[in-house]
Amino acid sequence: MGKAAQGRRRSRRKQLNQYTRYLTVVLALFQSFGIAVGLSSQQGLVYEPAVIFVPSTIAVLTGGTMFLMWLGEQITARGVGNGVSLIIFSGIVARLPAASASCCRWPTRVNSTASSCC
């Protein structure tokens, strides 16, 4: 395979990564809008939801998504591994102690509906 073909392949990969970034931001905007509207429509969940609540929620959630996308790209660029997969994996592993503790909690009363799995 020639250097020209490798250059074209690298260029296509960069273009595909750019399209993926744009699509991620668009999806984050739609999802954050839905979350913001859903949160503001729940009674008592958001204390006096003003007009600024929805745009600020969209900005914060989309900004967080963009930060995680950037962080994943930095991890991948440093050669540690697939950055986004490592971020997802670390989120799952971080919840394991709490999940196992809630699973193995013993009932405190005789007629308690809590179950134990351990």
C-alpha cells in the first residue's frame, strides 16, 4: 500500500471523526433539551423553574458532553487505549461498590420488603 493511499485513508478518518463530533453535539443538544423540559415539568423537582432554566441546563449538559468527548480523544491520543470506552468503563466500575452494597443490604424489620442477594 502506497503512501498516497495511506494519506487518503488518514484524511478520510479525520473527516469521519469530525462528522462524529458534530453529530455528538447535535444529539447532546436534543437530549439535554428533553432532559431540561422533563425536569422543569415535574412538580416540586425544580424550585421555581424560570425561563433561564432550560437554556442553562442545555448549556451545562452539552458542555459536559463536549468535555468528555475531548477527554476521550486526549486519552486515545496518548496511547492509553480507547478513551471513550475507558471513561464508560470507569463509570461502571465506580458504581460497583454502591450497587453491591445496596444489593447486599440486610432487612432491618421482620416484614421488610427489601431483599438480599448475598
